[in-house]
Amino acid sequence: MDQPGGAQLRRRLGRADLRAVPEARKALRELLRHWGRPGRSETAELLTSELVTNALIHTDQDAVLTATLGPRVLRVEVRDFVGRRPTLRVPNADDGTHGRGLVLVQSLADAWGVRTHGVGKAVWFELDGGAV
């Protein structure tokens, strides 16, 4: 969860603007520059890309990315304004690169989930600062 005094990144993601994906990765990389956990930072970038891409592809709304770096935990959350919950599914070979985002999040994050809001939801993950 949010840590008092932790560094934070907050970005509004424009509707269907996939340019936001590399911009989000770059902003997160800057936030994590002094974290001292290179393997975890790369994982954080990958998982953030997946959540941002999902929010932009599967909704027709803006989204908000928030990343909070505390003393022990990084928490990344992407909030959108569509109530439909994402479904975790095992992709098949015909899907190409589609359908793997939440499987990656489930596999690589220390914790993750979906939190509903009055309007929409937030999909989040956490990575601890331990070694990979």
C-alpha cells in the first residue's frame, strides 16, 4: 500500500492513446531509478505496460496510472472508468500476443487484484523490494 513519504508517479492516460504505453514505462523507469532493484524494475515496467495497454484497449475511456514507491513495496494501479471486471484467461496459440497480460501480472507480481470504484475499477499489483 501507499507508504508515507514514498515517491509517487501519477499520469492521466488519454482514451485509446497507445503512445501512453512507452511514456508510462519511461516515467516509471525514472521513478525507480534510485530503487536499486534492476530486475524488479524491469518486471515493474513490463507489468505496468500490460495494465496500461489493457485499460486503453479494453475501454473507451481515459485511465489513470498511479505508482507509489515505498520503503519496501512498489504499488502500481491503473484505474479506468468502466465497471466491467477483467477476466484472467489462458491464451491459446491462435491469440498471438493477445490475452497474456493478466497471466503475466498473476505470475510475476507479489500481489495483485481488482478494486471496484463507484465508477469503474482499478487493477493493481505490488512488487516487494527483494531480489528476483
